[in-house]
Amino acid sequence: MIRTATPTINNRPLRCADFPTLAQALDYAAQGVTGYNFYDGRGRLRAALPYAELRQRAQATAKRLHGLGLKRGERVALIAETCPEFMEFFYACQYGGFVPVPLPITINLGSRGSYIERLRRLLHSCSATAAMAPAEFLSFLQEAADGLKLRFVGSPADFYALEEPAVELESSGPDEIAYLQYTSGSTRFPRGVVITQQAVMANLAGIVGTGLAVRPGDRCVSWLPFYHDMGLVGFVLGPLASQLSVDYLGTRDFAMRPRQWLALISNNRGTIAFAPPFGYDICARRIHRAELDRYDLSCWRVAGVGAETIHAETLERFADFLAPAGFNRHAFLPCYGLAESSLAVTFAALDQGMVVDQVDRRALEDRMSARAFAATDGRGERVRAFVNCGRPLPGHEVIVRDADYKALPHRQVGIVSVRGPSLMSGYFQDAASTHDALGPDGWLDTGDLGYLTEAGLFITGRCKDLIIVNGRNIWPQDMERLAEEQPEVRLGDVTAFVASHPKGGEIVVMLVQCRLTENERRADLVNRLQRMIYSEFGIKCRIELVPPKTLPRTSSGKLSRSEARRRFIQRVGWNQRSEIIVEAPKAAVSS
Amino acid sequence: MMADYQQILDRLYTHLRPMAPQGTRLGEDTDLISEFGLDSVNVMDLLLEVEEDFDISVPLNLLADIRTPKDLARAIVRLLEAG
């Protein structure tokens, strides 16, 4: 195994993702000397995988997959651990004409059962015919696949033991599927985003060519999981399509020792690294001031921010804290995107840093109007600040629409809709969900709320009910369903939402209508729910049992999460600093 | 290194105690999430302290079968013995 990291400077001219397919992108990258590097939680290089070696290994594995009798277009599920083998199998699918499906690693204390269930739902949803897990995760995958009709489930070593027939490889063509992406959407009702080669290549060309304006001397550093669109498209496919070297840190290693991310950037002179806001927040909170003089972050030219609503204060705190280590706040690059558009939709301008728009809070609340707040308007508490996520990538369009799909004027909040060459073909084998998201006119309804100005796109809230805790997206209906499966709870008796605590931080709240009267049985239910929610979603939750028929409902009889949330905040007295809830127009409320 | 279960358990308690309000029950069989009340940030902190204290690396896949201090102490014993 190679113990020297691949170099930053390549010996071939840089090409910005101008390839028809991922396989062709790797063919070109393999002519150079750059590649992927894997570090452990203590900052030691564990493996280096030059693109040249990746190509060889991927082609050999592609032949083994053919040897299993897999047909063109069949799905190969991959537990997406941050390791060289994931790369090898992902690109093996590209060369072999198969469809890779990265599967998440969501392991918490005591979560074996719920993790296996989740994997099983995913294997079933994509009807995988083969599946690979690194040895340490193989037992989960085997259990999940038990009873499903997979041809082969194994660790990389199990695959290496297979025959390597001398087949002529025909790599996946521009109109064929490049991969399925399962990050977006509920865990209980998974939806696989179908991305073709030409869609992902169009997105990559926009990202590396325009959004990042990649140049010789760039080097990427990432801890983002490979089962996440930002980790996969942004930091696995993007660097390869522009022949950059990447240094990886495992996601859990980052969560435990965030300083390793900064150390890698500093030591290897990284220039491009992205994180959701919570990643910047962990660094500012968990790194000691005294160690800052160990880092020189002046090389970090693009500090991308995406994947959650961006709060300006979080980034300001990070920039202030790391200024002594040479961090340049103009490196911040807010962007907006979603897996349904491969990854990216808009990028802010490079070298500008974060640009904030202040709007009148009351106009926003009353009329969904993002009226610019003038200094003469008086007091600061009437202001709401939103971060400029920039303009669409070339060839892409963004509009904001109302519930009747009518385009809204600038500074009016509505549903953000996107059109362009990076869009998904649909959700895998799910015509109904596809029909809801993708209109016949080619516009994708993102479900996110925002407004446009001359300067760009501003996101005011992602998917109205979505709960985001520490970078994890949780669909309230998944939590509600889990509670409804308890024998004491009936269907439609549960509502879950997130509320801002007056002392800062967000608390996930679940209200359960419950007929139990004995204290012991009530406590038992609450404890069980807390444990199950932690094990499935990795979060702590405030659970309250409320009397029957007390949860608010809409006129159509559905539980109203936003009304339950409003009443809860009022009841517990958190309303002094409560978030405004910008109600979505009718069309966005479907859940 | 001798991997003594009881000593490891005692050291685990010293890491765990500060993570919950005083008086929270803590024994071998306490459920760390539902009874002791660890959240995901506590769990990260705990693992970090365990890794530094025992000079081991706790693989992520082991967490799936750990619910109590007993489970965790046993896992540490195994990691030290495999060491």
C-alpha cells in the first residue's frame, strides 16, 4: 500500500469536467499523478489511491461483477464508508455499465436493529442484485439482505476471490444512469434520485468550471460522507473530473476530532473544503484557542457552505475564531443545491465571502414579502437576515413560484423551482413522487422556500417540516410513524417538529396523544420512544404525552405540525426568541 | 496491557458521571441513552475520552451493539486484548 499522498500538481493539462461520462473522466485522470488519499482520526495517511491505480482496480472489479451474471443497468449497493474500496466499486459500475447505489452508515449506540431495517428498505427500494460492505459492516448488510433476492453480498475480499472473466467492458453511456442517490427524502419511504451521466457531468462542469473555477494548484480536503450528495458529487466526482488530489477524513473522525480537518488543510495546503454550517460550528466550539498557532489556513481559498439553511452568525463566529490561524473570511462560498439537481444549483461569487440581506421581519411574517430593511425602520429585533446563495450555474434557471405555479416577482417568498441539464430523470420506480416533483414543463419543485433579488437566491427555509439536527435530515413523518407503531399509540396521534430554545439551540419535540393513566406505563412509553428515536435517528427528543383530541388539525383533518409547534412554543414560554414560521403555499404542504 | 473488566468499568464511570445531572443512576446495566440520557454529542465526547484514555480506536460498527456501560467495558476489554 502506498504511504505517500498523491501530489497537488499534475503532469497533464487541467480539464474541467468536459467529458461525456464519468468513466471517460477517469480515463483522463488516470493519465496523471493525482488521486485520493485516506487519513485516520489521528491524521495518519492510511492509503493513497492514484487515479491511475483506481482505473485498473475498477476495471478488474467490473469484470468480476460481469462474472456474477449481472445485467446492464442492474443496481450494485455499496455501504459508503470513506475508504478506497468504495471508489473501486463505484467506478467498477461505471466501467461495467451497472448502477452504483451508495448506502448510508447511520450507526448510533444500540442501533443494530434499526440500521439493518433501514438498509433492508434501501436494498428493496433499488432492487439491488449485488451489494458490498467493508468487512466491519458486512454483518449488517448480510442481515439486511437476508430473504431478498440478491445474487451476491460480500466484502471486497469476497469479491476479489471471484473469477475475473475476460469480457470486453462497455462503460455506461451518456444517457445511462450514473448512480442512484438516496440522501434526499424520508428513511421510512426512501426515494432514489436517478442521475444520468449527462446530468452529473453537466453539474460537475458547472461546479468545477464556474462555481469553484478550479485551477492548477488546487487540492481538496473532505470529511463529508460518500452517501451524501455534497460528499459524493462534490468531493468524489468533482475532484476526479478536474484531476485534483483529495485528502479524506472519515465522517465520524471529523465529528470526534474536528481539528483533524483543519490540520489536513493546513499540512497539505488544501484550497477547497466544504461543510454544512454545523461543521463550521463544531470547529468553533470544540477547538482550543491555544492550538490555533499550529495551523496556517491562508491556503484555504474556497470554504463552501451548503446543505442546510445558513445562519450568518455561525460562519461569523468561525471566521473570527480562526482569523489568527490565517483563515480568510472572503473564502466563504455559500451555495444552494439538492440531490435532485445532482448537487449544485447556485453558487455565490468567489472571493466575496458571505453577503447578508436584511429584511423586515413583519412584512415577511404577514405578507411573505422580503422587503429590504432600512436602518430608519428602527429596532434590530424586527430584522431577519438571510445569506445570499448566489446565481444559477450556466444553463440552469431558478424561479420562485406560488401555489398555482405562477412565477413571483423579486423579494416575494415562494417555492424555489429549478430547471436545467443537471436535474434527475426522476425517483427510481416511483412515478407518483416523480410526478409531484417534476412538472411537464421541466421545472423541479424543490419544496424549499426562498426569494430572489438582483443579487441572487436567498433560502428562507428548507422543506417546511424537515427537521435538521447536526447536519442530519429527519423527516417528521418518520419519527411519527415510529411512535405510531407502539401498541399504546394510535395512527394520527403523534406530531413531531423542531423548536428553538430561548437559550439557543434547537429542540426536537414530539407530542403524543395518549390514553394511559398509570404513571409507570406512561414513563415506560416515554423511555421506550426516546431510546428508539435515538437509535434510529441519533437525536434526543423531548417527548410529551398529551390528552386525546388535543393536537390541532387542519380543515382537512390532517394534523398541523406548524400549529402544534406554535402552541407548544407559547405554552412553554419560548416565544421571546421564537423563529418565525413562514408558511408554505398550499402546494408545498403535501407530506 | 492487562484488560481488567472492573477497572475499565470504574474508569468509564469517571468519564460518564460528569455527562449527566448529579443523582442520575449509573450502573453496569443502565441504558446509556434512555436512562442515563446521553445525546449524540455526549456519545462523541465519551468515545473521544475512551480512545484517548485507553489508547485504542473504537470502530464505528461496534456501537450498534452497545447499550450499557457493561457492553462498552466488554468491548474495550476485547479491543485491548486484540491490541
